Amino acid sequence: MNSKALILALITVLIWGSTFAANSVSLNGGYSPGHLILVRFILAFIIFIIIAMIPSVKFRLPAKEDLLKIFLLGVLGISGYHICATFGQVTVSAGTAGLLIGSGPIFTTLFAMWFLKEKLGKVGWFGLAFGLLGIVIISIGSGDSFGISPGVVFIILAAIATSLFFVFQKPLFTKYTAIELTAYFTWAGTIPFLSLRLGY
């Protein structure tokens, strides 16, 4: 891995890791889950419009035959993930939410095996089983007492949504750049936030 890729990866991890703490602070500070999601994605929507207008980016519009798939993936991976994750954090701590969302690669592996026919070795199966056991332990200990917090279900659904999103977006990378797909998915995923009165 070159230095540029390493720096970008570290920045991504830092932003991703701080998101759960920022969500908890915002939810405890008076924002409803719906308002928090809407504010975040209106800003992201606008930022990607600005990026798309930069000549050096060489941004292309998606082909007609890919529009439905891009829209559905945006709704699943952006809308579905963030609705479930943010509403889940109403009753789940930032640390627990981060750990449960971190289980996404487990579901991604399962879906990749199912839909993309990818293979998994013995060590991989051991790691998968160990990871699933971890999800169960974290989920059971997420409540104030021995039990599962209501928000855990939402958080796990968020992890499943993002896992399906990663698996089914893979073929699109042969046609589009990462920045193009991120913009498409963000625009598509923001639409449900504008049409639904979340948080009421």
C-alpha cells in the first residue's frame, strides 16, 4: 500500500469511527434521528453536486440501463443503513453501535458466497463463526440488564443493509469510478429523507 492510500485509509477510519460518537452527542443534544439524517445528507447532496461540476473530476452521468440498480442500491445502502443505524443509536451506545456495525464484513462474506459464488476456506469459516458469536455476545449485553436493547435490531439491520450494498455495487465498478458511484448513491439515498417525515 502506498503512502497516499494509507493516509486516505486512516482518514476514512477516523471519520467512520467518530460518526457513532457524533451521532450520540447530536441525538442527546436535541436532534431527532430523522432531522439528524436529513441535515447530514442535504449537505452531502450539495457537496457532491459541487464535486461533479469540477472539470478536472471528469464526472459522467450514469447509463440509462444502470439507473434503477443505482437508485435501489442508494436506497438500500444509504437510506436503509442510515435510518436503521441512527434510530438504533437512540437506545444503543456509540461503542456498541460501532462494534455491531463492524460486523458488516461477516454479512458481506455470507452474501458474497451466496450471490457472487465466492469461496471460503476453513480458516475463513472459523473466523466467520467466531465473528457471529461476538455479535450474539455484544447484542445480549447491550441492554441495561441481561438482554437485547431494542436498538440492536436496527443496528444489525443497518449492517446487513450495508453488506448487501457492498456486494451488489461491485459490478458497477467496472463501468464507473468510485467518486461517481458515491455521488450517485448519495443522491439516490437522499431522496427518501426528503419525502418521508422521519423522526415524527
